[in-house]
Amino acid sequence: MNRKLTAIVLAVSALFSTPALADSIVLDASDIGTSFDLSFDGFTGGSTIDGLSSTATFTLTGINGNNYNFDYVIANTSSDPVTASRLSGFAFNTDPDIISATSTGDFAYTSLGKNYPNGIGNVDVCFKDASTGSCAGGGSGGLLLGETGTGSFSLSFAEPIQSVTLSDFYTRYQSIDAPGMHGGSASGAGTITTTSGGSTSGGTTPVPEPGMLGLFGSALIATAVLRRRRRQARSGRGSGDRLISM
């Protein structure tokens, strides 16, 4: 029974520690001209901010030697109850790793291997509205409520590659005005919604809330303990019967 209880605890722990899968897309030379759309939420301190949102479209425009070139269109689609927000940047991870990146347009500044705010951790590349040493954004540029920005970016690799995987897409919001938040900042996680090509992998499988996982684990342990007590009770009755018969 101890082994069974241990197995149950380990199973529940695995549920707690299993991360949600991230959306990704694989692109190669056959995908030049491919576009894919993303939808972003907004969150801070582990809580989603109602109405805080953005969208993006990335298009692979060409491959030149060790460089993959893209166009981007990004919109700040935040709505009621958000009354103000500024989209100050976006980011994602690459596989293989890039050695440099350049950008033009509304997000013309880049940083590699920097920390992304709101508990996200390091990202391979971020594109920003201002020349700062981090991915947190800064300045007063970016996109206000309802605005759309465009531009292009290039990802450079150490050598020619057969394909690139882009994943873990994020956006950055600042100057947020919403219920309980005045002038704060947040990040958003992206989900690929449509694509005209490439090979995509979705991470949209719902993950149980931590509270539900805790209740589920407690129920499993309680059931195991109850079964053990029942077996002990049956065993005790059986021993008593044998003693009487002797």
C-alpha cells in the first residue's frame, strides 16, 4: 500500500509540474510566402487581464544564405474594460539558435537572450520600440489602443539551415489603464490561429487549474487510505473467525 500511495503522489506531482505545450511553426525554403496569424492575451502576476489583447501576422518573405527574412503586422486590439495600453514589443524562441537579428518599422530594435517580464524568463530574441538593454520595453513608442504597426525582421544563423522552428510567442504591454491597474505593464502569450503553410504544432490542450489538481490529488489519496482501512477491517474479521473456530 505504501508503494501505491507513493505512485499516486508521484502521478499528482507530475500533473503539477507538466508545462503547457507552446505553439510552434516549422518553416523551410518551400514555405516562402507563408503567413501565420497569432492571437495574444495579456497577464501580470499570474492573472489574466480582461480586455488586454493583440494580434500578429508573420510572413516568411525569403531566405538569403544564413538569413531568414520576415514581414510583420502587429495590432493592439485591447478593448473594454481596458481604456488604454501601449504595445511596446514582441518576442519568440528559435530552433536552432540565432546569432543575430535585425528589424525595421515600428519595432526596429532587437535584443538576444534577454529576460522577458512577468515570469516568462529568457527568450531567444525580442523586438522593441526603443533602444534598451532589456526586453521590458521603454520610451514612448509602440502601438496605442487600436493601432497597427508594420515592418520586417531578419534572423541570422551561424550556417545555412534546412528549416527553422519559431515558438513561444509573446508581446509586451505598457501604460495600461484598466480596472485595478493604472499605468502598469504586462505580457501576453500567443496562440497560432491560422497559417497558409508550414508545419504547426499547437499547445492549446486545456490544462487543469492548480486548485482542481489539488482536489484531484486529495481525492486519490483519500480513496487509497479508505481502501486500506477496509482491507485491514476485513483482515481483522477473518482472523477473529479463525480463532473462534479453533
